[in-house]
Amino acid sequence: SADNTNTTTAQREASSSCAICLTYYSPSDVISWSSTDCCTHVFHRDCIVEWLVQMGKIKSAFRSFSEVNPKDEELLDYGLECACCR
């Protein structure tokens, strides 16, 4: 039987290169973009994860953690912002 689920896929324009490393995308690249509709920046997934972890380390410098070397998930626990729009 046919699936009668109605789905809508929103499309937005995106750059052909990563906003962090500025390298053009290859067909096999995994990319990510902001969940904020007004942000058009697109990133390699690895680039944005590394940026978010580094930003988490900076923003968490004044926070106290239960461990000396907090896990990436703890470092990412802050108000997210676009690597370019912030």
C-alpha cells in the first residue's frame, strides 16, 4: 500500500563551500547548516563540530565541571550560535 503521509521539504540557497574552512563541497561530504532559517551558512559537519567544541572550551572557561577534562557533550552545553553570524 502507498504511504499517504504528507511531507514538505523546505529548501534554501546554500554556498558551494564551507563557511569555516572555505573548501568546496564534494558529493560525498556530510554537511550541516543552522536550524535558524535566516542563516544561510553551510558547513562540513566535522568543521562545525570542531568549531563548536572549541567555542565551548572558550565559553566554559568560567564554568566548573565535575571532571578535569570535560566531555565534548558538556562543552557543547551552551547557547549555540552560527560560526559566521555571531
